[in-house]
Amino acid sequence: MEPARVVLVTNVGQGFGRAVALAYGQSEYDVVCADRDVDLAAKTAAEIEELGGQAIPIQADMATHMDVLAAYHKVFEIFGALGGVVHVSSQVSHTPFENLSEGEFAELVAEDLRSAYLTLKTAARLLGGGWVVIVAPPLGRQPQMAAVAGALSSLVRSFCERYEAPRVNLVVPSRDAADPRHDAALVRSVRFLGSSSALGVSGQEVFVELPPPPRVTETLLPEVRAALDDRVRQDDLEASLYSEAEEQDTADEDEEVEELVLDELEQEPFDDIPARPAIRRHLVDEGESEVEGDLADTPRHRLP
């Protein structure tokens, strides 16, 4: 039996969650967009519908048990079935470990580890068949991120050893989220693990190497880039822009003159221009008589 084409995607407001939700929407899935910020969830759902897909937004804090239960029940209430879940554990900490506060560490564990635990616990009770893909935060250099990564890996592996269904896999990106185009490799991995082609694949940890994200300054106007660059003086920027404008105007004028000359040359009737007698011998080849006649017309001077 083909699984229901209904997918629940969490943390869709931005990053990997948004990219995955848009991909499923374009593939004719019914997408339930869950996020703590319902306005962000509604924005992503609207983007999916603009692309021709079907989506509904719901407010859900995946680190809160009642919100997770409500999200699952809402899907079954509306669609009557749920094919799979993509849970994005998106919290990242770049704080040096020696400066990490207890509150920040507790928030990191709640957003990434507790939310994954609640997602799998509810799936084991309500989902039955189907699949779950957890998108882990990227591996970082700080010990707190290594602790989260290790805990998520052990959680997924132990869950699959205990339960045959749903099948669960973990996807680990090489960097933070950028945009759907640069994060396409991760989206393809998630889509594969949630497809019928991955039946029997469970308990796996998939590392996805993503291309470098685009630099923000590359999309800005030159004057904006200069304003952000302390090495560029505003006077120098204005002078360079004025010089570039002058060069462009000169190039445009030269191009216009060249086009006018070419037009005049094409329209001038070269065939109507009379040939000079001195060179007529090279243009007419009708016998010596005509050539001699031309030469006879040329005045001769006798030497004294």
C-alpha cells in the first residue's frame, strides 16, 4: 500500500525546514507547516500554494509535549492519515565552551534533543507505519554541539533497534542553512529517505556535504558594498562610478557612429561611380581596341 502523500515538516519558518517544505509542496504533497512562530509557518505555506502545492500552517513548539501531540492530531483530523515527518533540529551554538552558560546549554538540549525525543515518542504511538527523518544541526567545533550530535545519533539508532516502524533516519548537514538552491543536496537526501525507494533503510546517519553558501555582499549594489567596507572611501567610490559612467557613454557614442558609417556605406551606389581612365584597363576586358582607344585619348607631350 502506498503511504499517504501527507508530510509534517517542523521549523519551516526558515532554513532547512523551509527548503524541505517547499520541495514537498512542489512534488504534490499535502504539507503541514509547523513552527513556533505561526506567522512564519503561514508565510511558508503561502509560498507552497503559490507554487501550486497544498499546505496548511500550524503553531507548534516541538520542545513542548502538548504542542507535539496537538500537531499530530491536527494532521489526522484534517487529512485522516500521515505519511511521514521531517523534524528539523535547528538550534546551533557557536559560543566557546568555556563561556557557555547553563541556560544556553539547556536551551540547546531542549530545542534539538528534547524536540527529537518528543517527535519520535509521539510517532511511535500514533504514526504506526511511515517514516521519520530528523535533520540534525551541523557538526560544530564546540563540545556542546558534539554532545548534541552524539545524543541524536544514539537516539535514532536505539529507537530503530527497539521499533520496526516507523523507520527513522538522521541527516547531518556540513554547514548551517543558506537558501533552498544551495541546500538542494540536503533536500534530496531527505526526499530519498522518505520515499518508497528507501524501504528497509532505517537507523542510518547520513552526512551531507553542502556547497559553500553565497556571500551576501555579492548581491548588493557597489555603493552598498563600499559602505560596508572600511577600506573604500566614499569619494573614491563616487569618482570610480563617474569614470565608469563616462566610459560607458563614450563607448555608446562610438558604437552609434560606427553604425551610422556602416549604414551609409551600405546605401552608397558604388556601381555609379565612373572609373578613372588610368585604371580603366584593369576594369574592362573587351579587347585591345578599347584599351588603345582610352590610351589615345590621353594627351601626349613631345620632348624638346
